[in-house]
Amino acid sequence: MPVNASPEYGHAEKEYHLAKTTEEKIEKLKKMLSVAPKHKSSENLIKQLRTRLKKFQGEIERAKKLSKSRGGKTGIKKSEMQAVIIGVTNSGKSSLLSLLTNARPKISEINFETTRAILGMMPYQGTQIQLIEIPAIDSEFYDKGTVYTADSVIILIQNLEELKKIESLLQTNGKEIVVLTKSDLLSELEKRRLEATLKSKYKNYEFVFISCIAREGIGDLKEKIFKSFNKIRVYTKEPRKEKSNNPLVLEPEANVKEVAEKILKGFSEKVKETKIWGPSSKFPGQKVGLQHKLKDLDIVEFKTR
Ligand SMILES: Nc1nc2c(ncn2[C@@H]2O[C@H](COP(=O)(O)OP(=O)(O)OP(=O)(O)O)[C@@H](O)[C@H]2O)c(=O)[nH]1
Ligand SMILES: [Mg+2]
């Protein structure tokens, strides 16, 4: 810590070192800069922090450009919620993709069966999530680029040794979810031990036990995947009609204007009156303006001229 640094700075610095994704690091660096001591002797520190911030911002820009221009190496165009499934060969990636999505990859006990990225769509409470199986991390076809740009990474493991190995190779900007699969092959005691180790040594990870054969933990996993994207769902409706079946997917705290513009570009200018129901409303049917910030599972009604 620099001289005369405030406790806020110390706190921000600690959080920065705990940050896992580049996005989080950027956020924490900004926080550090905002609370850094502003005197002559800390000029160097501030310079260093700014350089680091620029470097991380550059990384994100490059990754975004790469995935936009080529759809990654895979030719898959990224949607608003994308997770990749990674793991060593035979860990059960194809089995999981097949269980969660419409994709039908070949499942087999032969090693390195999957040799290219496979896309499946997972429906979740009216939304659609892209799930991609990547060839095994220990295969020559492992696709670093797609893993780097995905919003979330499902680390599929059968034991802790695999997690250690994957951790040492993994580079990503996405949220990480550790999924311990084939739990049908574990005794209760083994499960409890693994859980205890994960809770104490891998505190920063979300984790879940599943079995594709016994179909255990699947609902829990789906929810964790959706939550990892940190998006909100907003239903729209027309006056005197039912709400839409499929919610729009937006960034947290998106406002009414963004919802209108997502329906149709320029639509917000045609809106005469907006009413809302749900978590962000003070009472059902509250009238709000275009700047009103929404919450997950709100319903928005637009009346047009
Ligand atoms: N007991 C048990 N076996 C499973 C489970 N999930 C997958 N398997 C078996 O594990 C083997 C490998 O499954 P895959 O889904 O093909 O594994 P993968 O990770 O896609 O393998 P590669 O693409 O070849 O690297 C198959 O024999 C599956 O039947 C599970 O939950 N429990
Ligand atoms: Mg496979």
C-alpha cells in the first residue's frame, strides 16, 4: 500500500487482487484510482494504475473485435448469453450438452470423440442460452479463443486433480462455474469430502454436483448458468393484452427506453405512456418515464400514440 492511503484504497486493492475476470479487474482498478491518495508522492502509483487499466481495456477490445469479425474460430455468432463447456477428454461434455440443449453430439467412452466446437441452445424460462462444447482441453483441437470470449465457462470435472490442471491452463474473461459430474459414481462420503474441499480451497467458484445419467443437479446447474450472465428479464405487453411469453434479456438496471428500443429502433419516440408491474414498481400498474430503471421479471406496458 502507498503512504497515506485510505482504508478504502486498501480495500479496493484487496478486491483487485481477488478479481478473476478482466472485467472485474477493470472495475476494481477504477475504484482504486478513484480513492487513491492525491499527493505528489503517489503520482507514480496513479500512472501505474492507469497503464494497467489501459492494458486490460485493450485486451477486452481485442477479444471483442476478434469474436465479432470471425465469429471466433468456430463460426458461431455470439448471442447475448453464451457459455462454453470445457473439461478433459471423456469428462462428459457431450453428455451434458445433449441433456441441456437440442444438440446431439456423439457420446462415447472413446477418448477425444469431439473434435470441433458444437453449438446447442438451452431454453431457460423463456430465454435462449448458447451452450458450446469445446474439444477437450487436453486435445489438439481445444479452442482457446472461444473460451476467452465466452460470457461464462462451465468447468466440467470428475475430480479435483482435473480442476487443478484446468485452472493452470484456463484463460478467460467469463464467469467460471465448477461442475462436478458423474456424481452417480461417488459415495455420499466422497461427495461430502469433495464439497468440503471445494468450499474451503475454491471459495471464489460457484460449484454444483451433477449426474447426466441419474439426471441429478440439472435444474440447479441451469439456474447457476443463467445467473452467471448477470442479466435481467423484462416482459413487455400491449394495453388490455397478456404479457409476452418470452422476456427480453437486458443488462441490470436497463431503463424503459432501452426496452422500447430493443423492441424496435425508434419505438421509444412513439411511446405515449408506460406502466409497469413487478419488482421495480411501487404498486401494480405504476406510470413511469423512459428513464425508469427496471428489475428482473418486471412487466412493461407501452401505450403508443
Ligand atoms: N456414470 C456416468 N457416466 C457418464 C456421465 N456423463 C457421461 N458419462 C459417460 O462418460 C463417457 C464420456 O462421455 P462424453 O459425453 O462423450 O464425454 P466428452 O467429455 O464429450 O468426451 P470427448 O468429447 O471424447 O473428449 C461416456 O461413456 C458417457 O456415457 C454421468 O453423469 N455418469
Ligand atoms: Mg465430446
